[in-house]
Amino acid sequence: MYSGKVSGKILTPQGWLHGSIRFDQRITALEADQSAAAASGLTIVPGFIDLHVHGAAGVDIMQGGDAGVTVARAHARHGTTAMLGTTMTATDNSIRRALNGLAPSIAQRPAGAARMLGVHLEGPFLSIHRLGAQPADAVVDGSLALVQSYHAIAPIRAMTLATEVAQHLQLIPQLRDLGIRVQLGHSNGSYDDGVAALQAGAAGFTHLFNGMTALQHRQPGIVGAALAHAEYAEIIPDLQHVHEGAIRAALRAIPRLYGVTDATAATGMPDGEYGLGSQRVYKCMGCVRLATGSLAGSVLTMDQALRNFVGLGLELADASHRLSLYPADYLGETERGRLQAGAWADLVVLNAELQPVAVYVEGEAIPLGAH
């Protein structure tokens, strides 16, 4: 059993509290204490929750085995306390291998790692016209039976779907009944397709602006459907996938826009060649691309996402909500993403430069210096 106390400026659901937070695996008390907060000079925010992450530390989740553990440990050092292991479009055998690899760490969190909340199945039920870094030869039409067979291996919490393809629109209510949050993405659909999917029960959008039909004033596309109607959507705030002006537009339009990393095996690694599912990708100048030059995931971490949001002018509390509270609420995780008594003790302690100086996952102190 863990036990701890940290002091500083604490972001609570009611606003900022200057004081201390006590915890074991869960938060046991929050106490006002101006002098303790002032003495520490630190800021404490809820642990980050990343709902779209493929890899880190040279490892890709599609490798199966304990790859997910390595990825969850690498991201925990940057303040991610919970995450969804995200798959790629791949052969049926490859997807099953990845799910079997993730299942043990979903069932029981390994030491030093972020909590694996489940799976984000990104593909293979996509549009061949909007694949990005997803391989075309593994795209298939979705079926309830196939999804159920994957869901039986490891819990699928979110799924990216091109809802204009085949019978995917009709699948949405069935997937929702399984507890899966359906996200529109890698889609060549129209604005009307996007609206119809939301009406059928789709809940969000995968890496908004990327891998979907763009907003044009007479053809608003999937982006237009998101900006006009979405409550939730994920966005990659690395300032390379999406121009800051487009991020600002989305922030004004979508109440609970939340950040994800879409991080790959190249995250935390030197420039070079890495794997992303069956593809080879190349890290150079802070981004990851296919040999064709197309963007292929990112090397973003959630602490950098926080700093980027703040750099765009967001108040720190707002930036934090978009990396913790909103993704937690999106998944229905009411005991994560907020600092209050009874919630899991998932904390990120920040210095004045918004760099993590301590991270706790369910009360466990994460060794930030370990690589």
C-alpha cells in the first residue's frame, strides 16, 4: 500500500486549492494550507489520460507480448497515468496478437506503468481514401461478430470507424451497446454522413482534421460535422499535425475537445527508422513520417501537450481539463481525471516551467529518471 502527501497549488473540481493532498492508492484528503503551498512552489494537476497512443521507447503496441507495458512505463514518466493501447490496421492475426499482448496489463497494472484502461481499435474498418499511415491491404469491412471476437480478448473502449463504408453506420448502435465509444476517422464521408453517424450514436472524432474530409464552405465534410455538432473530439496538439489556427477554431467550436499524442515507437528516441504496425516510419525534426513524406503518428508526450496548449493561450486549468478530465468523462471514468477525495491518486506535480517533477499512478511514485 502506498502512502504520500504533496503540497502546492492543487487543481480540484471546484477550482484551485492552495494546500496539500494526502493519498494512498486513492486520494484520502485535500487540505487548505497556504504556507505549505507557497513553500513548495509546485502545481499539482490530475494525471494525464491519453486515449490514442501506439508506442514509445522504440516499441510498438502491434508487436504484442509485453510491448504495451514498455509503452505505458515510458509515457508514465511524462505524466500519463492512464491510457488506451491503440492498434493499427493490420491482418486479423496481427490485431489478435496485439490484443492478447495488452490483455494482461489491462487486467493488472504493472509496476511503474500507466493504467491501461483498454483498447482503442484504430482500424481496420476505415476508408481506403483516407488511410494516412494505415496500410491499404489490411482494410476490411466491419462486422459485429468480428468486433465481438476482438472485444472478448481485450476490452475495446474506443473504435475509429469510417461510417460511410459498407454497413458501418448500422453497426454504431450495436457497438455502443457493447460499451464502445465510436469515433469518426480515416473517413471520406460527407457532412451528412458525419451528422448521421452522430445521430446513430457515434461519440467522437479521431485526430480531428487529420484523416478526414476537410471543411469547405459548400462541402463542410467530416470536419464540418465535428465543428458544428460534436461534444467531444480528440486532437493532436503537437503543432505539426494541426495548425494552431485550426486548433483555436476547434477549441471555440467543440466544448470538450481533448488532446491525444498519437505517439509512436519513435517517442523518446533519437532520429531514425522505427516500426508502426507493418509500416516503416522515420523520425526527423520532431515528427514521424512514412517514406512518402506523409505524417505517421507523432513523438508527442502529454506533458508537452500541456505546455503547447498553454502556449496557445489556454489557462492552465483549461489545458489540464483537456488532457485529464474530458478524456476521463468521455470514457465514463468518474474516478480519474480529477483530484478529489476517493478518486484514484493519479497526480502530476509540475514546476514553474510545467515540467513534471513527480508523477503518481494510483499512489505509486513513478521513477522519472528511468529510461
